[in-house]
Amino acid sequence: MLGNINRFILVPRDDGDCRESVQMSVLLVERLIQLESHRETRSVSLRAKKMSWQKDYLSVGLIGVLLLLTYADNSVHISSKYGQLVTSSTLNWLPRTHYDSSKQIVVGGFQIPRENEEDLMASNNAPLNRPNPFKRPLHVCRALHNGVWVSGTQLGDEKRCTVSIHGNVRSYEKYDLLENVDNAARVSWRHWDIYTPLPVGAVATDKMYVARYEVSIDEANPSLPYTYTHYIGTMNMNDNFGTIFYVKDNGIENTAKFCEVLVEAEPIYYELSGVRLNWSKKRVIKRTPRLIWAGTLKNDAEKGSKLAEAVAYSYNYSMYWGQGHAILKGLNTSILLYNGTNLPHIIWGIEERENRTEVQKIEIYLEPGTGVNVTLKANYTDMEVPYTGELVSHYEDKVTTSRMINGIRREETLLDIKPEFGPIYFLKDYSLVPTTTPPPVVTEPTTTTVKFNYDETKETRQPKMEDPGLDENMIVVPKTSDTSNMQGDDGGPLSLQNKIETGYSAVKRIFYLTISCLLRTVMLDHYRRLKSFEIISPLRGMFKEILAIADANAILDNSLYAERIN
């Protein structure tokens, strides 16, 4: 507003012009104030309208959220022994669009072809999930009927749920199926009438309960090529002391004062056995170094001794085995590891927290008049370890069921507890104790020459013995020694050229040995002939020298050489 006023300030030329200028300025100021107030009133009105629109949008959004929450509540509620409804951990209302063949849907009855009716009705007490090519299962479903959740029937693979209440029969394409999550729920059908109380664990749909009516042979419709074992419907406890509403095979609603109510039995405790912890996939979330204790150990005695210190420390310990899938929370659970170790009992699904106190023993040998500074350190570790095991559910009627589960065990504890010793020092002047040791005295080994006679006739072949150091259970096979001398005098590997020269010299050596053996054989034969004819001694001496040269080249044994010459 002041900016607009400044634009209309007039510069007076004389006194008359000054009075006129002041009057014009006052009029302009009044006009600008009126314009400004009108603008503010208009902006306030626009803001009010905008806020009104925002409130409308917010109201519509809240209504939509409430509707989504109403439709998204897929929890199954069952009756408790106190008459209240509690949430089931193993049953779930599954939207039909989310169904696949891997899901376990609760079955309440079967449709039977009439030609097989007698055979199938005779075995009607068999488990309802028993496979039979002639039966079409009747799955338990629910639909929002006139604003109320009502249970009904889905026949086989048909994609509609038929429900009825108070004479209004209708089939819906948008509905939920009752899923037995991981087949972990133990469900059964219990008889009910107006003279018996509602069973504990009855499955509810809103304020009513899932029930079925058993069809007798007399009640079957003879004009149809099939019949039903049961009709699935809804039991209303507030309707004339209890009434079941169901749809017959002809599509007409009927009622009864007795029925079978769907009941889920909950376990009283769990047993987790055969637990395998996969330490190779351990994940450390956080590791914090901690100083537990620091002190000094001193030996004031007159002789050396081993000193010990017991250090007590406390820390916060927590352990959580996870909630798991389709497992009841809050039950007492025993845990048995695969190696037979029993762990303390836990409350399933509840994190165990406690303050632990432990004692660590520190030992060291000290000479008299010495001491050492010691610190005890550890790592406070938060880690997760995957595990697998068999979960056994124990029920009140002594029945047990089991299934394999996997989860993640989270633990916060103190690990890597170890003492760290400083240098040992003298107590009198705090100087360090020397740790160097004198070099060992090396003595030259004595050698003794031993003469022995070798007898070829007494030589025997010994079987080849295996190296006792080899272990057949070792994963890595130990390497045998390399007889090719692939290492030089300086510790480095020899080149390939030296390797080839070594092989060539070996071949040459074998050739010389062969020639020497042949020469020795010929000379021995001539030597015996000369000896038999008693040739003069100078000639015999010459043959001795020749044989000596041959024997030297052949590297003969000393005993064989002496026998041949003498």
C-alpha cells in the first residue's frame, strides 16, 4: 500500500499548490485504503473457499481410507473361552483374485453325482480333503451382503460365492475364500444346537459364524443329477436363540436350529526341534568395541608363580526367534538343537531381554618382583542367523501336528572376550623385563664310518608302504615331494632350461652305465679263461686295472668289487 502512495506524491510549486497537493494526497490515501481493504476481503473470501474445498477433499479421502480398511481387513476372528473374538494366526480371508492352486482353502462339503451317491455317502465320515474324481468340493467363502459379511459356498472352480440371509439369496463375484495358511490350522466341524453353548474357537464372519447343515438322503432333490453332503451357510446367535441360514440345491433359502460350526483348535505349547543354525549366512548388524576391565597383576612373592584374576561384568542380552508364518504368538516353546543341545524355554514371538552377569578368569605367569597391565576387551554384537527346524504343535487333547519352518534368530550379546597383556616390568623401578633369549648352541654332529657286506642272494623285496601321514579323510590331498629339484640353491625356482639339462644328463648317465655293464661282462669272461690257463701275473694285473676302471664308471658296490677281483 505504501508503494502505491509514493507514486502519487506531488512536488508543490508554491503555497496554493501546496494546499491542493495535500488535499489531493489525502483523497488518494483514502482511495488506496479502500482498494486495499477490498483486496484483503476478496483474498480472505478466496482462502475461505479454498479451505472449504480442502475440507471436502479431506472428508472424501478419509471416507475412502475407511472403506479400504473395511475391505482390506482379511483377518479371521474366532471365539475365545471368555466369549470375546480374537484374531487367528493360521486362518486368513483370501480375496478370490489372489487365489492360486498352492493355497489351502477350507472345504465344507462336496457335490456328488447321483450314480455315485451311495458309495460316497457311505464314506462321508472320511476326511473332507480326501481326493476323489467324483466329488466337487464346496469351499467356504464370504461376501459383503447388504453391508454385512455373510459366509456361503463356492462350488468347485466356479468364480462366485452364493450367500443368503433373511430370505435374500444372492451370488457375488467379488468375495473372499477362507485360507488355511501353510495348512497350519487344525479345523473341524462341531455339532451345535440351541441347547449347547457355542464351541470355543468358532470361526466368525462379522457378528455371525461359519456353519454348515448336513443333508440327509430324504432331503435331497431327486430331480437333480447330483446331491450335496452339506450346505454351507451362516449361523446367527442373535436370531431366536440361534439359527443357521443356508441355500439349498434348488437355490432357495432354508433355516434350521441345529448345525455344525467351524472350529479352530489352538495349540497349548510349541516344540521347535532339529534346529540348524546357518552360521555361514550370519549377518552382523552392529559391532561395538567395549572395555570391560583394566587393572594390574603383580607378583610380590619371593618366587615365580601363576597369578589369576576373576573379573565380573554385566551386559544387556536379548534374543528373538522371530514371529514366523502362521504361528500363534505368546505360547511357551521348547527349543532343541540338531546336535541335541536343549536351549532355555522361550515365549514364542516375544523378544527375551535380560541383564546377564558373567565372570572371566585371567591368568598369567610372573617372575618374583614383576607386574603387568591387563585390559579385558570384548565386542557387543547385534547379529542375525537364519535357521530351519521342525515345529511341533501340542493340543489339549494330546494330538500333535508338525511342519518345517524357517526363520531368522536375532541376538544381542557380548562376544570376542579376551584379555590383552602389556609388557612385563619390574616393580622396583618400572623398567621392562628383557624378553630376548640367548641363541641356541649349535654342535657339530659326529660321523662314524660303518662297513658292511652286501649279499645279493639274501636280498628280499619289501611291499611298498603308504605314507602314514596321509589321511584319506582330508578334503585337500597333501602334495608329495618333488624329486626333480625344481628349487635352486638361492631358494628360487630353477628355470626350464636347467630342467631340460638335468634330464639330458640323466639319459647320458644311463647310457654310460649300460656300456660299462657290457664291458664288465666281457672282461670277466676273459679273466676267468686266463686264470684257468694260468697266464702270467703281468697280464692278470692289466685286466685288474681295466675292471677297476669299469667298476668305477658303473658305481658298483664295494663288496661285489672285492669279490670279483680277489
